[in-house]
Amino acid sequence: MLHLAQYRPLRLITQNSLFSVSLKVVLSRPVAFAQIWKSWFSSHSLVGNKNIILMGPPGAGKTTIGRIVGQKLDCPVIDIDDDVLESTWNMSVSEKLQDVGNEQFLEEEGKALLKFSASGSVISLTGSNPMHAASMQHMKKTGIVVYLDVPTTVIMSRLKSMKVDRIVGQSLGISLKDILQFRKQFYKRWYDIRVLCGGDVAAEVVAEKVLDAVKRYQNSELETFISTRSSRSGRSMEKDCHKYFSDVVTEGLAPDGGLFVPERGLPKFTAGEWQSLIEATYMERAQVMLERCIHPADIPPSKLAEIIEAAYGENFTCSKIAPVRHLAGNQFLLELFHGPTASFKDFALQMVPHIFAYCIPRSCNYLVLVATSGDTGSAVLDGFSRLHDTDKQRIAVINFFPEDGVSPIQKSQMIGCQKENAWSVGVKSDFDFCQTAIKQIFTNSDYTGFLTVEYGTALAAANSINWARLLPQIVYHASAYLDLVHQAIIPFGSPVDVCIPTGNFGNILAALYAKMMGIPIRKCICASNENNVLTDFIRAGVYDLRGKKLIPTSSPAVDILKSSNLERYLHLIANEDGQLVTKLYNQLENQGHFQLQNDLLEKVQQDLVAGWCSEEDCLAAIHSVYSTTGYILDTHTAVAKVVADRLQDRTCPIIISSTAHYSKFAPAILRALRIAEINQNPLSQLHLLSSYSPLPPVHWGLLETLKKKGNEDHQVCAADMSMLMSCIETLIQNHFMKVF
């Protein structure tokens, strides 16, 4: 097998002949050259008259892979180094670099590329071509740019074995590693699709991956979404009803009341592809994973990079974004609270507003509805308030929360995060009512139609029922595993367990999705508080809400009885049987319960184990961990810690999701630490906690929010559907009618 660092191909190669074409002909008569090939090439090529343009660092294997791709497609192969630059300059590239120096070399290289034209070819760029903007714009117009993404350590090893002693940009005091890192910004600017290349991957394998990536790029219609309640027969008869990523982001909930899922499932990464991300930063991992989950026709890679940078570049207090911290023994904490509102919800809700603004049509206003049991509210308000001013004029958000069902600090935070396009509404009921009300509003076609006609406003959802909310959560579960490998805690391939405080089933579903994509997660441990419906379901297969009343606890984000994302999981294990899912949820709605058949229960128990934690045990765990380590768990993480202690078998590491910062639950934390006198003022509570010099420190974002002495007013609404709809209309009138 050919490997990436081997061989240099002949000039222009087809499967049937090896021959060299004069570069002068290629440069001076591009149209004539293209016409020679046009009739032959159009019937054979994957891309017609478009070029496949391979881009990547020196040593990425562009030349070798280009030759193999050209052979597979029976089309011309052009190597810019050999066929353009050296023929134009009548000297080798290394001689030219020595002759003119770095800056002038880039300019000369760019000029040569601007004069070059070809079609229906596989073109291998030089490693420095992407640093010249004008010539890359010229090339990008002619085809699909494929980025061969090879880890820097692998590139350095290859260049050493190839005895490459100098590349463009290298000079005294600048290391090869620094140059390669510097160049990445230029590669990221130009590519249409990325191909991950591990260290010891055969060139033929990479070439096949290139062809697969190009096919995917051309066939966006294959990446469709279906409802969890759609039948197979209905899907085959109604192909025009399939939705794309942009559609499901905008619509949120499927018209039949189900949730959107990708029809072909999630992409799978090979072990080599995951290993190529071990050295990557969090944002680099996010970019790679999300590119595979979102078709470039929906969001191009360059725009996705902008969105990821806007979400994570400056808004998180920890440079690692989602660091993994050793707690004790084989237990590790995945810290998900370093975002601006101090909970795991920030990972999705710093991204989703930008994704939403990009995907929605410009011809309509959008009102985003969200229900929260605590953390989602402030996260969604903060995220949508960070949009550009032009987007805030056409996108607004209403956050419904149980007026008496969140912590005082959470409530202060939601009220404090209100902006000109973001409002909080307290509802005199619990979270389940808020969530059910939103679902009913979305499926009320008369009402949604009225809002569209009367106010030019469409509704959208930002809860985890929206598919875009789940994708960023998959990233941090995968990243946590890669961090353990990077820290040499485990070798790649060794399993881990994860334990996640679970209410609405979104976070643990994201971990299951990460497992499906190739992360070696053995068991997902579902941790409940005293609202332990999910524990009973996982243990016995019975989802039973009959006679159940929500119990307010100190971990309000999991004070949930009806877990909406469970529907996606049931659809998955039922082999996409939408009729069965519909039957189960109709039974839940009408009779208050459903029971899984034995074969499905076996599947559940292969993936999940479950336990629950009392209030007393939760607070005791906070005290115990602080006493032994100086680290303060929040109440939700303490629930997971208690359950993990009971259920883990200690044969592999366990990653506990620390889903919120303890600062959000100061009264409960102070009780757990057995502090007798607790001031009722939230800001005073945080100052008291800070005096203990805890790990981690008190969250800066919460302190800043609570210090603001702005308008503390918020609207309060009765638990009545007509009242909620009236509230929505009023806020639409006040915002969109005022703007326009």
C-alpha cells in the first residue's frame, strides 16, 4: 500500500495513460485544455467540470493522494509544485525560496497560481498556497477545496523523515511547529470539506475518504431529518416532507408533535480520526465534530468557525472550555459551568442563537419560546442577547419558568439577563406545565398561523427539543474522553463510564450519541433526585406518571417528571419505529403511563443504569467532598456523585458531569456546609461562600449579574394556556411592532 509520505507522481496521470502536458499549454490555453477533456471527463467525473482541490500542510500527502484520486476518477492530476511553479520558474521550489525569501516567494507563488486554469482535474496545492488570498479566491471558484487535516506532530515526523529542512516562513528563532500552527488559520479560511488523516493511514484509505467527502458535499439532500413519530410507510410516500438541518433548527418541533432526528443517524468516526483529535483544542474538536453533523450546504465550515469562535472564544472563563478535573480515586469531574451563566446549558445556548440567526429566512420575525426548570432560562436569554443588533431586531425570546420552582439566585439571574429582545415570564406552576404548554402552542396551527398573518412572526423553540441544542453537548462528552487520553489516564480504546444528573434526558442522550459516534463509553449512569421517574423506568421499563407530584428539591434542573428527550432515545432503540413511539406517547398522554416490551427494555439496560439520591444524601455529599478535598460540588453534581458511588464497579474511570456552578445554589450549599446563619440576600450569600476560598472560586458571571441594579421587574402569568398566549401576543406587539 502507498503511504502518505511516499512517492511523487508524474505530471498528469489517468488510469489508462501516463503522460506529461506542457505547462505552457495549460497556462496559456486553459479553455482549449479543458475542452480536450470535457466530453471524456463529464461522463466519468464525480464533479463534472469542477476541480477537486487538495489543500493541507507540507507532508500531508496531497500529491500522493491526488494521484490516487485521479486514477480512481480517470481524470487529470495537476501538482502545483511540479506542474506549475517549477515549470514557470525553471528552477526548483526550494531554489526559488532561497533566491527571493519568504515574503516575495508567497507573492511570486500567488501570481503563478492566478495565471493557472484547469477544469475537471484533481489539483494538489502547495502547503503555502492558502496564504495568498487572491490566488485562493481564484482557485476556490473552480472547484471543491478539500482540507487534508493531519495532526501537527504527524506532519513534523513526516517532514523529518523526508529530510525537509526548510518551508515557507521558517527562519531563525521560529520553530517548524509554530509555522504549522500559524498556517492553520489560512487552511480554515478556504476549505469546503475536511478529511481527517491520522498518523499511519494508507494513502488509498485517505483517497477513499476524499471521494466520500466529495460525494457527501454534493448530496445534501441525503442528510434529512424525520419525526420520531413518523411511520416508515408515511416517509416513503412523502419524500417532499423531509426536513434539512436549517428547517429543524427553525421549526424546533415536528408538526406531528414528535422530535426531529437525523434519518440516517449520526456520523461515525474511526479510532484513527478520534486519535487525531487528542492534541486538538476544545474549539478544534467542536469544529471537526459539528462539520460532520451539519452539512456545509446548511452552514459552511468558515461560518461554523465564526459561530464557534463567537460562542467559546471569549465567553468562557476557562481556556479549556470544558476541563476534566480529578476528584478522587477513579472519579473525574467534567466541569461544564465555566460559561457566562454558570451551567452546562451555555455550551449549546452560546451557539444556538448564532446558528438560528444564520439559518432562518430574512423575510420573517421569529419569537423563540423556551421553558426552563432553572438553568436554561438565563443561558438562553444571555445567548440571544449577544446577537448582532440587526439580528436582535428580528429575533426575540421569551423564557417561561416556574415562578416558585427555581433557586433565588437562578431567578435573580433570569430577571437580570433580560434585554431588549429577551424576556422572562414566571408561571404559577411547575416546569412540566411550562414545557407541555410550549408543545401545545407549537402544535396549535390556528394560533401559530394567526401570529404569522397578524404580526409576521413565526415561533421557534430553544429547549432541548430543538436538535441544534443537542449537538454541542455531544462535543463535550467526546472531548472529556479525549482529555483523559491526552492526560495519559487511559490509552485510547479503554472504556469509561459517565454519570449524569438527568431530568429532561438531553445531556445523557448526548453522551449516548457520543458513544454511537465512536467514543468508548461503557455505561451511562442516569442520576435522579427524589423525582425518580427515570430511575424506575430504566430499572423496570415502566414510565408511570400516575399519582406522581413534582417534589421541589435543591437540584431544580432535574425536578422533572416528563423527560422530553427520552422520546428520541426510544425512537433510536425501536429501530426508528415511529408508530410504536406514537403509541407509547399517546398512552402516556391519555393514561399517564406506558410499558416497554422486554426486548426494548434489554436494549435500555445495555446502555443505561440508574439510581436516585435523597435531599439528605445530596447535602451530605457536598459536605463530605468539601471536607476531604476543599472542592464544592453543586447540588446536581452531588446527586450524580452519590449515584456514582453506589453504582460504579471501579473497573474503569467514571466521568461525572458537573452541570452547574455551586454559586447558583448558595443557600443549599451553605446548609450543606453547616453554616448556621444565612443572609437572604443572594449577593451576600456569594460573598460568604467566597470567604471560604473554595475550589473552584465563586463564579464571576453570577457576581456581575447580581451586582447590577437594573430593572428587577418581570411578568408573572397564571397556569392557563389562554393567558400564556395572550402574554406572547403582548410581547410581540411591544418588540416587533415597535422595531418596524
